[in-house]
Amino acid sequence: MKIILETEGGVGYFPHLNQPIEVDTEILSPEDSIYLKNLVDTSNILSIHTSAEDDRKSRDKKKYKIRVDDSGIKNTVTFTDGNIPPDVLTLIHYLRKVK
């Protein structure tokens, strides 16, 4: 499973400090790989469809784009600070930790 997290926008956004995070379960430890797969399952990221809020409402909020490829099952979702589910936020925190 490969996951790419892209973050943009928000107050104090500096593009060069916000490079995409790419995590591949093939290179993680077995424990981390299992944990990440469980986070993906819990967040339902492969089956939900959403897009960020209208730009006028969210121009000062961070935007999170998450792309997941799990053995050919692919999905891309985009959230802002205003509409991100707690389970997806947990996934984002973990991706930042293991990068």
C-alpha cells in the first residue's frame, strides 16, 4: 500500500517546507505496516469521496490531499481543517510521524 499526503495553504504556508509525504507499507516494519493498514481501514479513506470546502470559506485553512493505492484499489480525497474526520486526522498524524 502506498499513501501520499500533500498539505497546502493555511496561515504561514511555505511550499518548500511542505513537501509531500509518501509512505509505502513495503518498507515499513511489519508492526508499522499493520498499524497503518488498520488506520486506513478505520478511516474508510478508500471508500469515502469528498472535496475541500469552497475556497472563499477556507482560504486560511490547511488543505490535505491524501492519495491511497492498495493493490490497485485507488482513491484520492481532499479535506480542510474544517471538514476533516477524526479518524482521518489520526491517519495524517501517523503519516507525518513515520515519514
